[in-house]
Amino acid sequence: MPFFEKNNIRYFQFQDFSGAVTHAVFTRRGGVSPAPWSSLNVGGNVGDSPANLRENRIRAFTALGRDPESVFDLWQVHGTRAVFAREPRPPDSHEDQGDLIFTDNPKITLYMRFADCTPLLFADTHLGVVGIAHAGWQGTVSGVATAAIKAMCEHYGSRPENIQAAIGPSIGVDHYEVGEEVIQQVCENFGEEAESLLPRFGERRHFDMWAANRLQLERAGVTQVESANICTACHLEDWFSHRAEKGKTGRFAAIIALKG
């Protein structure tokens, strides 16, 4: 497994991503937050203190050699809206809302927070563009992966075959039981493919978000897709899991940036 550790900060990196890109999906290890957010929590709406959140972000960025003030993030809303970052977000400014961020500026570090939802990372090193997306079940059935490729092509002129995509640690199909609302929307949005994305575990249906996002990427023409295949609910020693920890948990960080 491509895990690394620096200054007690443990993080995951994809093996196939270009060396022109700095990226990581950080585990929960190496931070300062107390239980139930122990310890590298970056979630600002779970009850942890702002001082802890800032220190944890600084530690994560420093471990990868990124300036903590280079951050650009969003208030994630489980949708498909894309934002294109030209400069880092001023520390005291209000976060924009959305679930996809892209940049062609090496001085920016794109930053998102997760706890079971799927991190999607993107890089087009031919044109010098990177991106990150937040894909929960709502974003997945709404086509956030498809929207990401469309945004890169329309805004930067990317070609799908030149885009590297990666599917990060998130809740796996074995733990992700879903109800009728999700089942109906998967069926409406994936058609004949829905059955394979909703396998039965006994009498219950589960949703395979990894397969659903991969399917969207491949349909959009992306041929380079790498998946971590790591279930957050299975590995609580490394990851926060909203479902496995019954909501009393933190958020882990994912970042991506162009090397200057």
C-alpha cells in the first residue's frame, strides 16, 4: 500500500499520478484533536476547536512541503457545482459553495474534507491543471465525476484521454447499505448499469460508489483511472467514518497541487 509518514503525519498517495503533481489523502493520524475527533481532524462543523483545525491543517500541508496559506477550499454541499481557483482563498474570507475545485496555478493547494464520501482527484499535466471533487451518494448519482471532466474540457481545453483520475478512500460497498431513496435515484441515473451498482447483501441493497464513479469517468472518455480500494468503515485506525462511528467523528483531508 502506498502509505507514507512524515513528522507523524500518515498519508496515502496514488501510485500512478504524475510527478508534476503533489497530492495526498491524509489519514486521521498525527494531529492534535482529542476524541472523538482524534487526531488529524479538519472538519469545522463537528465540534472541534478552530485552533485544533488550523494546527492540523498546518501539519498536513507542512508534511507535503506546501505553504498552509496556499489553501483553496469550499463549503461542500453534495452537488456538482465547479469553482475555478485563480488565487489562494484569504484566510478570513467566506468559503464559496461547491463540490469541485480546479486550478492551473501552482501557488494554490486545493483542499477538501471527507468522512465516507469519495475523494476524486484529477490531473492534466499536458495543460497544467489539477482538480478535486467531493462525491457522496448525492453527488455520485448527480454525476459529479462527469461534471468534473466536462469542467476541465470546457474551461481549460483538456482532452479526456489526457486526464488522470483517482478514486480515494471512502466507504466501501460492503458497509454501504442504502434505502429506497438512494436505490431509486441510482436506477434513474444509471439505467441498465444500476443493478451491478446495487448488489444484495442478504435482503439489503448496498451502493458501490467506487464502481459508479469509475463508470462515469470511463463514459466521459477517461482511460487513466486509479482506485485506492480502501474502505473507511473497515479501517478506523486510519480513517474517519461517519457511518461506522455513528456521526461522532472528524473529517480527513485530501489535497492536490501543481508543483511549481
